[in-house]
Amino acid sequence: MKVYPEDLVRKHMGEAHISDLASASIGQMLGLAQKIEKATDIPFIHLEQGDPGLPANVIGLNAEIEALKRGVPGKYPSSAGLPELKEAGSRFIKAFLNVDFKPESVIPVSGTVGGSFMTILLLAQIDAKKNKILFIDPCFPLQQAQCRMLGVQWREFDIFSFRGPKLRQALEQELAHGDIAAIAYSNPNNPAWICLEDSELKIVAELADKYDAIVLEDQAYFCMDFRRDLSHPFKAPFAPSIANYTSNCIVMTSASKIFSYAGGRIGLVCISDKLYGRKYPALAQRYGNSGAYGPTFIDYVVENNTCGTSNATQWAYAAMLDASVEGKINFVTDMKEYGRRAERLKKIFTDNGFHIVYSHDVKDPIGDGFFFTVGYEDLSGAELIAQLMYYGVSCVNLANSGSQEKGLRICTSNMKEEDYPILEERLKAFNEDRNK
Amino acid sequence: MKVYPEDLVRKHMGEAHISDLASASIGQMLGLAQKIEKATDIPFIHLEQGDPGLPANVIGLNAEIEALKRGVPGKYPSSAGLPELKEAGSRFIKAFLNVDFKPESVIPVSGTVGGSFMTILLLAQIDAKKNKILFIDPCFPLQQAQCRMLGVQWREFDIFSFRGPKLRQALEQELAHGDIAAIAYSNPNNPAWICLEDSELKIVAELADKYDAIVLEDQAYFCMDFRRDLSHPFKAPFAPSIANYTSNCIVMTSASKIFSYAGGRIGLVCISDKLYGRKYPALAQRYGNSGAYGPTFIDYVVENNTCGTSNATQWAYAAMLDASVEGKINFVTDMKEYGRRAERLKKIFTDNGFHIVYSHDVKDPIGDGFFFTVGYEDLSGAELIAQLMYYGVSCVNLANSGSQEKGLRICTSNMKEEDYPILEERLKAFNEDRNK
């Protein structure tokens, strides 16, 4: 039996100006679910939004409080960032990815969202002939929304059928057009939690170098592939990163997920040392400077977009990075709770007729983490998302991420203990009603 | 006698990739001065950067500390902003400008820099035929840098010769082209500290309505025209604002200057209620939504640019706004120190052969505040800025703000007690050397 009548859901869709659930954004799905909850007093199971589901890191909170006691909001931040954070970021990336970025090239931004926005803006300007971004889908839909907002064009392809050596052909087909400024993906992947493996990163790097494209690697879920123990600073195994294979790259990470500090809006853009100093005539022309990528990013893009990020929060982030590098906290272990939630959720879904859509990397099954993807028989994402709304389960359509597969993104972050039996009951009802 | 040899200054200009001081940005002037200080151990008098010169507001600091103790960084901010801050902002604007903006239409941003960036981006998209910004110069150069970065075109004119009723002719000449989406200015003015008077705002409003342009009013220096006592909430006199005269407007303010909270990167964009709900087909087409200005700004522009602003800082700002409205703090009186500094600085400059460039509003002399402008005989801004560098005084060229007048911007914010006699000595030396 359905939890909410179909006409009630449709009525609230109309009021929220949502004409089609199939293309509704995360925020729209959340807003709609909250309105229906308010009207009916029956809570949804919220599997749509990736808000941290754990308390903010205490070391960060304490460092930020100390910084406020010193009155740090009284001065503008430097657009280049707090030197202590730049140093800490450089060490942190070395400790967990085993790659080198000079502190100069490590720049604080308003989360990976802010970093991605500013980076896409600038990458689309480095060469008039290369003005497109190539997304390896499934992608974080917000990045394509950034492109739409900035008027930046893109190409994309779904990696589903192109894992391992096949990736070369798919990538080269797009790069051969000669109009790609940058190749963007997230690793671990939002929404599918697949991870590009080292062999695949080598291919990406090789083709980026061949076609002179910059790789934009989003590591918002830094070291959160729990299949291997990536938690020991300066000790193998390290999380895979494109920075091992090309010097034409930018790696982003943030405090939002690994330190549950999303409300602080703080992340890092790490520009490879080579790219940092590389001079682009098109940038020199537009900005009247040397055209060097890194200084242009800092002095123009960061300066003109937000004038830097909160001083106090930069101190918080520096303290959390330092504590991780020094082994005082283990952010990987702290985050494993999401993996446990994913394991339980996957069982409930698969016990009730669902299957995992992006189930494997090149050979191995994907890990349990922040997200996973589900399908049901051959229902389209659009049909499935609407059906699950009626049964009180709010998700996001996989099609929004450029995926060609039918299914939904499931986010584990908001699950509470009392939610599991309710979800089980609802999915069971859905599955039974389908098979009546 | 000069403080630094000319060749030393030129050497450091070369190293800092500054080919011409005439067009150097605030940040470049500051960076150059700091490098010369480091090399010589002789400090500059810093009149270039508008960093707050007073400690951060304690009510804000305490509220932010309390918010951190509650763990607020653990959740993403809402792109629309914290309800408490939206309410506080709406009340604050009513209390000191005597104009009404619904809390819904009051949106937290990363300072007026962030607010201006996002607003210019969106205003340039509302109508393909109206894609230019009209700046009433002198303007805050960073806003034109934002346009350059976004590829947004602009028109501009210097108001110097067009005060009072003459403003109509100057404005109409530009608006008549039919391609202006928005008219932008700051009040009080950065860099010249002139203030558009009510009679002038009426003209701006009337023409904005006639040509269907949106007025973007930057009130970063909110109520800091100290000529009248604007410090009493809900009591006349109120600071002048365009919002009294047109419903086609956006008013921005921030915590950076009035609460010395620049390091928190927090401000407000207040969208008139009419504009908030106004539907633009071009926005609907680009974003696939209703095309309403306010919701598009929140759900797309804020969401995709930074994903909102720091939760903890929003609590700080709300507390400072509330305390101001309740009369618990008097931010206007707190800021009068800048007026005292301006008075002393103006005397030192005018005693040594300088004159105030933008000296009057329609009839009255300008007030003493955060900035003023100086010229020396008929020296160009380019010559004067270079000369003063040699004498150990760092300023910004007025020409960068679109001004057609010869002169420099002087910022009072960094002056310390011990700086006045040194400045006096240096300007005296400069003036005497010129008259040898």
C-alpha cells in the first residue's frame, strides 16, 4: 500500500513548480518531500541529499573557536589562502595520495562546489579553441549546472560500458574533436560510488597529455573507498589519484564530507605545479597579467568571486588536516559508518527486487560508502522515482548525472537506526504491489 | 628626499610582474609595498587597502562561537540562507533605510563581493537584448573586473560633472541604447565617498523604470555618511536608498566594514519583492524553471557558486544585525573613528599642496569617512602614484575606477597613531622637492 496518495504528491509538485520528477534536482526532491511531510505528518525516508550524517569534527570546531577568540574575522582573508592551511593541505595530500603539490598551489575555496565553479570558469578561458569540459558520467549534476550557468559547453559519456582498457576508445573519441579544455570526474564517484582504478587513471592521464587537456579530479569523498585501508598517513596503500600520472591536473577535496564540516564551506583546489606556472596567452589578454594559470586563479577568480574564504574556517580546516597527518584523528575510520549504512541499505533494496546498477569496478564489486545506485526490473528512473515517492522514499534520478542506465542514486548519509525497518516495510509493500 | 630609490621600486615592480603602477590593482599595490618594506625594513604608509582597521564586533564573535559549540558546520547551509538571518536582515534594512524587503528576498552571500559577482552574472542573463551593466563612475573597480571575468559587457560614465539634475542627461544617454540590464553604483561611494542624494536617486529610479533596468545599489558602507546622525533604528533621518523610489532594485550590504567582519565573508543581497517574483523567459529557458528572478538566484546561482555561506557566520551576522536594531550596539558610532582619521589625513594632504578631487555632493562638501580622493597640481594619477611610492606612501589610482579626474584614492582604515607624523613628514618632503 502506498504511503501517500498519488494526487497529493502531484498537488505538491505543482505548488513547488516541479513539472517532472525525472529531472528534479536534489534540492527540489528534498523540498518536495519536506512539504509532503508537513502536510501529512508522515515522514519520508530521505535518501536524496548528501548532507553529512555525522557530527562536525571537534578538532575543527575547537580550532575555529580559538581563531574567533583571536578576532580573525577582523581582517580580509588573503585570496591565496592562509599560509598555515596551504602548508597543511600540501602535507595532507602528500600523506594520503603520495603526490606533491607545493603549498603555493594549494588554494582554499568554498568547498569543492566553489572550487569547481571557479575552476570551470577559468579552464573554459585558457584557449578559445578549447572551450569545452568533458564529463566522465555519471557525474555530479551540479557541475553541469555550473557550466549551464556560465555558458560553458560540455561533452560527456557514460563510463558504464567503458571500464578498463575500453576507456581509451571512449575518451579518445571525445578528445579527438580538439575542443576539450578539461576532463572532469569524481573519484570515488558521486553518484555511483565506482572508483577509477590506477590502470584507468593512467589512460586518462596519457590522453590528457596527448590532447593537452587538464584533468579535474574531484576527491570530495577523499579516501572513502573502504575496500582497502587508506587511513595511514605516509603509508601505502594510497588512494588513487590522477596526480600520479600527469602534471596537467587539478585535484579538489573538501572538509564537507570527511570532517562533516559542510556548513563551513571550505575545500581545497590543488593545482599541479606545472599548470600553476603555465602561461596562457588568452588569460594574459583577458586579465592583463602574465597569464599564468595559478596566479590568475588567485588574483582574479578567487578575488573577484568571493574575496577568499572565512579566516576562522581556514584555521579549523588546517587543524583537522594537521591532526589527520599526525595520526591524532583517523578520518577514514570515522567515516566508515557510511559504509555500514550502505551495506544494510543494499540488503534491504536487493531483498525487495532491486538490483545495484553500477555494481562493479573493472573487476571487483564496488565498495560500501556514501552512495550507491539501484534499479528495479526495467523501470525507467523517471517511473521509479515517482513510484518510490508514493511509497515514502525520496531519491534522485540517475539520469540527471548523464547516466544512460535506468535507476536512482541512494545516499546513505541521513539514515537513522529507526529508519531501516520503515524503509524495509515500504520497499516490501512496493515490491509486493508490483507483483500482485 | 625620497624614502626609496626609484630603481629599487622599479626592480620590485618587475619582479611582481607590474608593468605600470597606473593600472595596478589594490592587491598589487599592497603586495608591491610589502615586498619593498621587506627588502628595506622601512615601512610604507598604507593608504591603499580597505581592510577594516578596527577589531571584529564582539557580539558577532560570541554568537559565532556559540553556533560552533552547537556544531552548526555539520550540516550544509540552505542556499536561501538561515531563516534567523533573513528575518534579521529584513528588520535591519527597515530600521536604517526605512524600506521593506521580505525576509524571503534577503539572501546571505560571501560579502558584497560575492553578492555583486552572482548578481552581475544573473542580471546579464535576464534578457539577451539587455546584457550590459551601466556603471556610475567612480566605481569599485572589482565590479568591472567581475564583468571582465564573466565576459559581461558594460557602459560607464564619470558622475563628476553630472551631479544633481544633470545626472538625468548622462544616464539617459547611456540607457537610450536599450542594452542596459542594470545600473550599478556604491553609496557612499567607493572610492570617492560622494553620496548620491535623494533628488539624484529619484532620477536614477525614474529612468530605471522608464528603460526597465534594475538598479544595483552597493551599500557596503551602510550608514557611514557621518554628516547626519543615521544611527537610530526606526528613526529619521534614514540613509538614502534607491529602494525608496523604485521596485526594480537590489540593495547589497555586508558585515565587512560596519561590523569589521570582513574575514567572515558575509553580506546580504536584498532583492525587491517585485523583482524577486518577476519571471524572465530567458532565465526559464536557461535553467528550466519558472524563470522567477529570486528563486533562480537562490536555487541556481547561490547553489552552484558556493552552495551557500558558512552557517556559523550567518549566526554571527544575525546577532550583530539584531543587536543594532535593538539599539544594543551603535555600529554607526563605532565606525566614526574612520571619519576622525579622514579629517586628520585630509588636513595633512591639503597642508602639503594636495586638493580633494571629489570634494562635494550636489551642494554640500562630502563627509569624512572610509575614503577620499586627492590630486596634486595637474599631475596625472599615474605620475602621482609613482611619485608617492618613492616617498613611501601607497595609494590606488583613481583612473582604475573609471574616473576621468586626475588623482588617487586614499583609504583611512589602516592609519595608526604613529603613522600621522611620518605621513606628514613624507608629504612635506614630496611637496618641497616638487617646489625646489
